[in-house]
Amino acid sequence: MKPLATLRRMQAVLALAVVAGACATTSPAREGGEGDDAPAIEIEVVNNTVPSYDRTVYLLDAGGSRRMLGRVMADSTATLRFVGPLGADQFRLQARPVGNGSTVTSPPFTLSAKGARWNVRPNLVVSGG
């Protein structure tokens, strides 16, 4: 085989290995020991702040623990899914800017299996049920 063809084949194999490795990683929202058979909770985040920033979103529980749910790009809406806590406890959502900007923390709300929708700019959480 020619050296250039060998190099291209090795690059293709390496690219596939990187993609396969990325697909095999565990998202931060799935960590914590919950069973995989538990239903996912969905939180829709409307990132419409002014000025606009990409934001990393966290779920805060009443005890002060924080759990990363994912990232929402500037001026967009994303549905973040996680297997997680339910019950009568109060939760808050927190959106930290990637880079500059201020952190936004939601008012407390009760999280149900039906999830929630958080509109970041007016800082309003509507629980799914």
C-alpha cells in the first residue's frame, strides 16, 4: 500500500474511534446512581437573555447540591433530559454563562415526572404538573 493511502486510512480509523468514544461517554445528567429503567425528566430551557450568552444549566436541590443538566446555546431553546429526583422537595434551576455575564437562578419550584419549562429572561418556571 502506498504511504499516502496508509496515512489516510489511519486518519479515518482514528476519526471513527474518536466519534465512537464520544458516543460512549456518560452525560453529566445521567450520573448519580439512578437506575437506567427510571423515566427521564425533561426540562425545556428558553435561553432568551439580553445580552445573549451560551449557558450551562444546573439543577439545585433544597440541600444545596448541584447537578449539571447540559448547555443551552444563546438565543435558543433546548430540552434537557435527566433521570433524577422527584418528590415534594423544592428545586431551583441555575444558568451560568459560558464566559462573561451574570448567573440566573430560578425561583423554587416542585419538580414532577412531567418536567418543567424555564423561560430564563423573565425567570419564570412552569412545572409540568
